[in-house]
Amino acid sequence: MKYKKTDILIIGLGLAGITAAITAAEKGKKVTILTKSKSLSSGSTPWAQGGIVYKGLNDSPEKLKKDIKRAGSEHTWDAAVNHLCKNGPRLVEAFLINKLQTPFDKSKDKLKRVSEGAHSDARVIYQADKKGESIHKSSLEYLESLPGVEGISNHTAIDLLTFSHHSTVSTDIYKKPACFGAMVLDQNNKEVIAFLASKTILATGGLGQLFLHSTNPKGATGDGIAMAWRAGARCFNLHYVQFHPTALYHPSGRFLISEAVRGEGGRLVNLKGQQFMNNYHKQGDLAPRDVVSRSIHQEMLKEGSDCMFLDITNKKKEWLESRFPTIFNYCLRKGIDISKQIYQGARSIQGQKISFNWKVAAVLIPLIGLSTYVSFQHDTIGDKYANYAYLNPFKEKPAAVYVPRNLKVKQKVKEVKETIISTPPETDIEAVRKTNEVKTDVKVKNTNPAPSVK
């Protein structure tokens, strides 16, 4: 079996993985980052349209926290929410705007802002309707400029390497769980490689492709959650799957229609062209996603229709082409001019239907000692739970970091004097715990090559 060694192994090349890789590389660590896609431009990040939360002109951490907790039906982890509200806007500015030079739309040199579902203030910044693409491009370019980083495409992680499952020493099953890398399939030559690492970060995205209606990329198949589960990590809230209320209902497949369309004045209507969201929530079309989705479903049942419709004809064609070029041109290719049509005419072909989107379950890891701000549009333990608190920046946890804590493995363990990826000192949870780094000179059971993974 072939072996490769690295300090930090990151599985997944969306913004979560890239941010973790940048942070580790800038601390002098050797980083290997993998994706099962054929291109390094992969993951769910490039698919994102609407924008990312920054801060409103009359905003505050307390105001953002109130919105998040209300959207999450109070089923939120306060430590994570407090951390996000206190540090999120600062990190958007420091990391995305200043370090990566990610472009955002401006007016007279000031950032444009829009309000979206569940937000009480206009705090979302954007670049047209391709925010994810611009963020991913700038972050990937920055990552590729750093020394000590190896990006590998067309490699599929099969399983996490743990002492209890893969050590040649039978008594290691009695030790506390510790991960020291992953078994990876090289899709180019169908060869299985053992990647050995001191730290392993899962940034593998959600599982939207398990559902009939999804706006996720094809790679969103829940690999990371499955690997973490098999390795013994604590997984919970697996029944929470984040949904997107609006997607183009078309025979060619589902296409995301950003919530920003409603933030800019779009209105959900029924077959008769009548608005209905005010009948369900005081925020109307800007109600939280769970409310919007249930309302759409209720209206579909009431009318016996396959979908609802979205009306943005109150905006001029030139404005729509500039603000939502991706959505406008995609719909136009499907025969829909959103500046003239109210998504009516072909009831079961075009319109809005609830679409399952990102996974909201969590693989539990501590906030302290790890990067708590590297995940975007990924699994959460912090701020979504019962609903998706939309577009929170650098949210949640570092996807799922499966690391050894306070372990002694055949005396081949040394104390780490500083955390691999630091946590801001102002975080309000318990003091930083010491972590241990597992050396990678271990023997791994030989594993037969896995069947090809498409």
C-alpha cells in the first residue's frame, strides 16, 4: 500500500476546507487538501448566489443574535451563536475583504447591502448573484500562492484512519478514539492510498443529492458525515436538513433561485397571481425559510398544484440583468423572461418548489482549540438547528474536525504548545484545553482496494 504523510489533511475544497488550509499553511504547517471532483474549483461554495452576512448600518451583535435565535426557534447553541455574532463581521472584513480582496458590489465606494429572509436589518453584502463563485475564486487563488500546500483533485476519501479500526496492535481498540488520516481512492488509477496526518479536517459538505429535489452539486452525498459516524464521532441532529424554499421547477432539473430575489422585492404568488405569505407571517416573503417552505407547501395542497410562482416583474429588465445575471440568463435559456413573466403559464414546468439543500446535522467538536469560523454553508452545531439563519459568515465549526484529545499512543505523543488553528481570545467559553498531536509513523492494516467510486 502506498503512504503519504502530511501535517494537516483536509478533505473538501469548498470555503470551509480552503479557509482551514490557509490558516494552517500560514502557521507553517504542511497541508494536503483533497477533493473528489476533477477540478480544484469544487464544493458547494461556487454555487452560492445571494450574499454573505456582514453588518448593517444600524446593526449590532445583539441584534444579529436575536435574529439567529428567532430563526432557529431557540434551538441554538449559545456559545457558537455568541462567537459568530461577535467575530463574524470582523472576520468577513479581515479575511474576505482585506486579505483575499474578494469583490463585492459597491455604490460610491460603499458596500451595497440587502435584507433577506429572517434578517431584521440589511446586512447581506454580495456580488450580483454569484457571491459564492467570487469568494471561492479569490480564496483558491490565495491558497495556491502559499508554500507547503498540496491540492489534489480526483481523489475520494473512503474512510478515516483510526487506531481502533486500522492499527495492527489489537489492544488499540481499548484506547480513546484518535484519527491519524484517511484511506483515499485515487480515481485516476483506482489505487488506494493511506494519507497519514497529525490532524484531519472534514469539510465535505452536505447530502442534498439524497433527495429528489435539490440544488446541491452532484458531490453532496454525505461522505464526511458517514466517515465521522463510522470512526465513532458523536453525530447528532441528523434529522435536520436545511432547505431552500425556492428553486426553478423545470423538466431539465432544479436550479436555485436566491432568497435575494425576494429581498429585492420579489413576491411569492399562487396560480391566480395572488400574494399569500402575509397570511402566514408578519415578515411576509422575508419570513424564515421554514415558514416560507411550509407556506408554499400549504398553498400547493390547497390548490392541488405542483408549484407556486415568483413575481419580480416590478423590476426593469436592465436592473435584473445587472443584479441577477446568473438567474436571469439561466431562466432565459429555459424560455422564461423573468422581467415579463410571473412564472405562470406552464404550471408543472416552471415555478417555485421546496428544494432540499444543505445538511444541518452536526459532528460534535469543541469550539476551543479549533477554528470555529472556517465553515460556510456546511454542517452546523451552532446557529441553524430548527431553521437556517441565512448567510451567516464563517459559520459554525470547521466542518467536522476529528482530532485526538489528551491521548497517549505508545508514548509517541507530544504536547502541542499552541493550537494548530487559533481561536480568538475573546471567546466566552471555557479556557483552551491542551491538545496532543499524534505522530504519523504508525502501521496500518493492509486494505484491499475499494471498488471504483463514480
